[in-house]
Amino acid sequence: MFAHPLDDSAELRPLEPWRAAEFADYCVRDLPNLSPWLPWAEKMVEVDAARDWLRLFAEGTAADGRRIFGIWDAGKLVGGTMFRTFETRFATCEIGVWLAPEAGGRGLITKAAGHMIGWAVEERGINRVEWRCEPANTRSAAVAERLGMTREGVLRGAFPTRGTHVDVELWSLLADEWRARA
Ligand SMILES: CC(C)(COP(=O)(O)OP(=O)(O)OC[C@H]1O[C@@H](n2cnc3c(N)ncnc32)[C@H](O)[C@@H]1OP(=O)(O)O)[C@@H](O)C(=O)NCCC(=O)NCCS
């Protein structure tokens, strides 16, 4: 019902709990692309788990906290974005993203994340937007760089995944930097 166009055929919309089956189906299709970087994807192939997770985001939205969005291309769910955190008390948030390879190379994620940053900064008074990725995830880091973010450094052993604790790159963009680019 409420959609933001990303190009001629793709759009960003809220990903609500009633879309759990569609989200689970997307996670099944795109698991090889997602699971190396996003451990939650393996659980979301089950519709009930997907619904429970989307409900947490719906509750987050109601509490003005975390939010989740989907990217549909020609009516098919091909990816998504989230405010993994959204903290108006501190004027900070963190964005997360994922996209099926067949929808890549068009800047859909950069445009979706840019729209989220514009809303967070201009409408909600967010001052600091964060982005976290593993150092080996060069495609994710490339989006952060394309958005004008600064790589602040590496949080050592900060993310438990694949039976170990991996390093995490921390990127950020401040409101003034966003406005200067706009
Ligand atoms: C990270 C991920 C979402 C990036 O997707 P992506 O398609 O590379 O990112 P974008 O949609 O912004 O597209 C960028 C590409 O479109 C191109 N592009 C075309 N038009 C563009 C435009 N108007 N604006 C920006 N980029 C544009 C860019 O040059 C770039 O091309 P490249 O693939 O040759 O480098 C994707 O690789 C993914 O889902 N990975 C698995 C999950 C994951 O790692 N998530 C992040 C965890 S931290």
C-alpha cells in the first residue's frame, strides 16, 4: 500500500508479518547468497520463524525502534533493508541490507539505504547512521562507501557466527555529512 519507487520496476515497502510466507520463500531461494553473512537467514526459511521475526520488527515500529522493509522487483520479493537499531534517544541508527544477485548491479540497495538515511536524518533527527559488515564482505562495504560513509575501524571478534567470533568493520555517516552530499 505504501511504497517508495527505486527504479522503473523496483520498490521499497514495509515488510509486515502477513508477508511471512513470501519472506520465507525469498530466504529459501536466496540462502546461498545470504547465509555467509547473515546468520538469521537460515532460520527464516521456516514460515513460523519468519512471522515471529517480522512481528518483532512490527513491535519495534510501534515502539519507534527497529524496522524492516522489503524490495520488490516486478512484484517479486528480491531483498530488503532494516533499521537494525533505531534509537531516537541517542539520535543513532544502524542499517542492514540484503539483495538477490539477480537484482544486483542496479544500485537498488544504495538507493533504498539512501532513502532510509534521508528519512532518518531529515524527518527523525537522527545524527549518526551506522553500518557494520565483516571485512571480507566487500560488496557490503562498497555500499557503505557509495553512501559516503566513513570506515571508522574494526571491532575485533565482535560478531559470533559460524562457531567463531569474527571481526566487524564499523562505518558511519553523520547528519551534516549527509546534508553536505545532498
Ligand atoms: C551487500 C549487497 C546487498 C550489495 O548489493 P549490490 O547489488 O552490490 O548493491 P547495490 O544494489 O547498491 O548495487 C551496486 C551496483 O549497482 C551499480 N549501480 C548502477 N546504478 C547505480 C546507482 N544509480 N546508484 C548506485 N549504484 C548503481 C553500482 O555501480 C554497483 O555495481 P557493481 O555491482 O558492478 O559494483 C549484496 O551483495 C548482498 O545481498 N550480499 C549478501 C547479504 C549481505 O552481505 N548483506 C550485508 C551484510 S553486512
